[in-house]
Amino acid sequence: MADPRVNGRAAAEVDAVVVGAGPAGSAAAWALARAGKSVVLLERGPFPGSKNLYGGVVYGRILDEIVPRWWEEVPVQRWVVRRSTMVMTATQALTVDFRTQAWGRPPYNGMTVYRADFDRWLAGKAVEAGATLVTSTVATGLLRDEAGRIAGVRTDRPDGDLRARIVIACDGVNSFLAKEARLLPRTSPEHLTLGVKEVLALPREVIDERFGLRGDEGLDIEILGCTGDIPGGGFLYTNGDTVSVGVVLSLAHLGKAGKRPEEVLAGLKAHPAIAPYLRGATLKEYGAHLIPEGGYNHMPALYTDGMLVAGDAAGMCLAAGIWLEGVNFAIGSGLAAGRAAAKALDAGDLSASGLSVYQRELEKGFVLANHKRLRGAPDLVLSERVQRRYPGLVADLVEGMFTVTDPKPKPGLLALLKRAARRNDVKLRHLLADGLRGGRVFR
Amino acid sequence: MILRRRRGAATIDAPAAPAAATAPARSGTPERWGEVSFEDRMATVGFRVSERAHIVVDSDVCRSCTTRECVTACPANLFAPTADGGILFNYEQCFECGTCYQICNREGAITWTYPDGGHGVIFRHG
């Protein structure tokens, strides 16, 4: 393309370039295209979703803003009608299982998907709205104008500079663009977890019978106490004719623990409460991905002159124990970024102050409102007592409650609690303090 | 010095057939399903291997490293210690997760970029 100079600097080829066609990038590109802006959506994989991996459920409410009645066309595996939380030790498991038929009907609550299908579908919405999707292309760095302001991206295509008035970095948890702009530190293992996952094939009717499901109903189990010495958690959820099972491991502890990630996962799969669910299953796909779990307290600055950051690149995953969400936060932040960019383009002010509207939009909406309120949750959930002592305490308490002691009379609950606390090396004042902390964190 | 080993086919677009189930657990032993050799595990993943190594390991720097966290933490098991104290590394079956450079305690030992556009891991389910 020609390089006409306008006021001494190269004119932009497009209004915006969005880097990464995951949920955040596609939502941002959709919003920009709908606002009438020219937008290029770059994807380094051969198709959107090819580099992406997740651990559970896509909560679809935010999709209402993009596609009315999206559930009639989204590539869903199963609609989650059962949400279980399992707390386990090596030989015990306590499950709290909730089911509602309301989540199995429109407008639905959450669904399991294959990201290769879902991300491609969502990127298609951005393309329908007018965005230009360019796949198999890596954004290798930022372009800057003479004033040093971000003015587009370099790509690995021949003649690959792409000048844009604004860049939206949705390039994932490793975001090299946010790092280059000095918004993200080069490394931050203390705020990252590694998710490793297996997709295991089972016949659909076996899944239905084993998990108490019918038709396209699905189950999501979140698990605490299955990762040994490494802080983290586990999950198991149903797809059409596969189940996905995985563990999430604190990166700061993984390397020091001397245990390989797939061995931790093998331990969960062999647990007596899990193994029968997987009987006869065969491995279809193994994979791994990093997760930004730091939450509100460890997010990067979300904007700088000429650039916004959204999705995993901005640390938008909500890892709050009770709530484990990511794709919806990516979409929510991407929409806010696209809308803020469109406003800033209209106003002709793409400086950091012009783009600060992005932060304000996020704080007004669910994305930062939730993150801010739950900012204490990631540390609490990954704390030593929650990870290594409370699963045993809870399991021992319940085992004591339901173990019949005839001919001796039943022990009182307080005595059982004291015994469970003693066995698991928990002081009651710590339990009380953590209870109060939990009350504050989740209020 | 850059050391890397090649393993498997140079280009794999279509992954191999799903790995077979292990035998049923005998009584008294834990029940295990879907466990396969690491090679078969990696054969379930699609890769379009680039000619260019997207990760470069400076084995001279690794020689002075005592923790070697990359060796156990890499979920694709791409790092192997060598007899002379270096690290042998294969980029071809990389998930591009970033674990290795995030936990590497030696500045500059691991140079990490994305593979060229269209190359690298291709998750079919994810």
C-alpha cells in the first residue's frame, strides 16, 4: 500500500487492528465493525481457536449483546444443567451437586464447547459485521510513529507492516504486545497457573447414563484437593461424546514440586471418585495452556497511547474458587475495548486519556465490577490451608457425621469438628479467621 | 550453543488415531483409564511443524542452572538434561503455552517467540 504522509506521519491503512481472534479479539472486532470502523482481525493460527484451550464452561449471557438467540446457532457440546463442587483427599470425596432444568432451556446459562468450533463461530460474527479476518499471521511487534506513539503492528508476512490508528491486543496470556508496550512484566509465574487437559472419548449414551444426563444436558464438576503439594484444582465436564478432565497447577510451585503435570492429572483420573466415570475411555486429545489467575490486584494497565489490552492478555480470567470463568470475561472486555476504541476514533483522541473510557466502561459493567469485588479470592483459594488442610478437615468431619458408632452414642458435631481440625493440623482460630476472610472476600 | 533433537515425522497435520485404552484395573490396584505412553499421548495432538525453531535454548546458560524446572514442568516434556550438564530441547511438539520461559530462572536461557503464522500446535478440541 502507498504511504501517503498526513501531517508528517504515515496514514493508517485501517482504523483498528485487533490482534488475536479468540473470544476477546472477535468481540472487539465485532464492536468496531458494527460502529462502522475498518478493522483487521489477526490470528496466528490457521483458524480461530486452533491455539486455544480452556477448562470448562462458556457462560453465554454476554453473547446476548452480539447475537440475539445465539443458542439456536452456537456450536454447543452440552448445556450445563448440573454443577458439582467436589472436595477430595486421597481416599475421600464430598460432592455438592446442584441441578436445575432452567439451565437446559433458552436463554440457557452455560455450555461446554470445543474451542476450535466456538472461537471460529464467534470470529465469523465479526466477519459478518464487516471485520477482515487474516489468519496464519503473527503480529511480531508494534509499529510506532515519529512521536513514539503506537501506530499499528508488524507481522510475519512479507511486506507485513499494518498501520492502524489503534491497536487492540487480545493476544493471549503471553501477550508479547502488552510486554513490548511495558504493560505486562516479562514473566510472572506467581500469578499464572498451568492447565493440562485430556479429552477422552466415551459413547454418548454411556455419558448420559454415567452422569445422569439426557439429550444435550451436561455436567461440570470443579474439584479441590486433587493436586497434592501443588496449589491448584481440577475439573471434569461432559461434551457430546467425550469428557474433558484436567488439572490447574500453580506455576510458581509446579517446577519445584518435581512432579510432571500429566502425572498430577493421572492421579486425579485414578481417584476412586473419578476413575469409574472414565471406565473404558480412550484419549482423543491432550493439551495445555497457561491461565492468568492473579485477578484485579495483578492486572496490567489496560491502555496506553494508541493501544488497549483485553482478554487473557489483560488477565481477565476470574479464578475465584466458587466462580471459575474466562471466556465470558474475554468477550465482555473485548466488547468494551471495541466500543471504547470506536468512541475514541470518533473523538479523534487516541491518547491514553482518550482511551481511559475503556477502564470506566469495564468498571461499570460486570468485568471489573466482579474482579474488583472478588479481588481477594485468588490468594485465598490458593492459600495453604484452603488447598492442603481444609479438604481433609471437611471430609473427616462428614465421615465422622455419617459413620455410625453403635453401640456408642453419636459424637456431637462440635466434637467432630475439633477432632477433624486436630487430625488436619488446623487451629480453630485459623478456621474462624479464614471463615471471616472468606465472608469478606465473597460478601 | 543450540541443541535440539528431532523426533517423529517432520510435519503432522492429521494426528494419529486415538490411543487405545489401557487394560482394566486388577482388583487392589487403582483403576486407570486412557493412560498411554508419552509418545502416544503426544500423537493425539495436531502439529504443523515450522522449519524455524520458535524456542531457542542457550545450553551454556543452562549448565549453571541447578533447579532445571523446565524439565519437569513442560507439559509436552520437551526439555531433557544432557550428560554434560546442558539441556536438550525439541520445539516441534510444543503447545506454545509459555511455561518454560515463565519459570526459567536464568535470564536469557530461553528465547521464546510464537512459531511462524499458521504453524505449530493445532488443537482440534481445545
